[in-house]
Amino acid sequence: MHQLKSFQFIKNKISAISKNIQIVVVTKGQSMETIQPILETGHLHYGENRIQEATVKWQENIFANKNLNLHLLGHLQTNKVKEAVNLFNYIHTLDSEKLAKLLSC
């Protein structure tokens, strides 16, 4: 419940500044039980930095809610590009030409 109150507080502060800002709730290391109250508010953008953790945590939710947007934050290994592209809507880190070529295919 504390996370939901913190989220609402931050969302209200940001909304007072601008309506054009999208909040990405970073859920690394958090259980779905902890995240669920924020999901229930209708928030749609969540960030993760581990593909395996994100797959276990979000796959069922993505199937249930096609409007959900997952953001991959942090380093992406080239051997995990296919998994990442299949799971995440946004990849925020591009740190090599090789990775750029793999992502462009």
C-alpha cells in the first residue's frame, strides 16, 4: 500500500507540472503483489532491466492487457535481443553497433 501512495503522490506532483510526461514505474525486484495496486489504477508503463525476471513477472499481464508497455532499462546482451524484442515495447539502451544491427532486423 505504501508503494501505491508514493506512486499517487509522485503522479500528482508531475501532473501539476505537465500533462505530457509519461511515468515509467521501475519494478525491478518487486513482486506482482506489490505492483498490482498500481496496475489497478490503470497505469500502463513499467520498466525492468532483467529479461528473465520480466518474462516471469509480466508475460501473463501482457496477454491480459494489450495496452501495457514494458520498457527495458539498462544493458541488453546481444544474445538476448530476440527475447527482448518479443517482450518489451521500448528498449532504452543501445550501446554498440552490433546491437543496433540486431535490433534493426
